[in-house]
Amino acid sequence: MSRPHQCLNGEESTEYSWAEHDAQGIYLCRVCDRCESQKLGRYRPEILTGYTQADVDEPIEPCD
């Protein structure tokens, strides 16, 4: 059994789920096979695949 998470329409689900992170490793949300496309669809593709300074309107702080 997986850790409960908010699935489609806010329903709590115990279906196997995992944490999704953006291309920089920042936590976005918890998803399962049922809700993955809907939840990740809220984000611009660059957030999930990687981005550079050219993709954003503000400076990106360098990693230490």
C-alpha cells in the first residue's frame, strides 16, 4: 500500500504514488498513474524538462 495522496478531483487515494520533481530537483507534487498527466499538465514543459535563463523573465540564482 502506498502513502495516501490527493488524486483526481481531490479524492484521497492509496494507489501506488511517487513524488514528482522539476528539472532542478524541486518537489512539485505526489502523483499516481491516474492523476500524473492532469497534475503535471499544470506546469510549463520547460519546468519538467529543464530550462535556462532564456526561458524565464527573471534571473536564475546559480547553484552552489
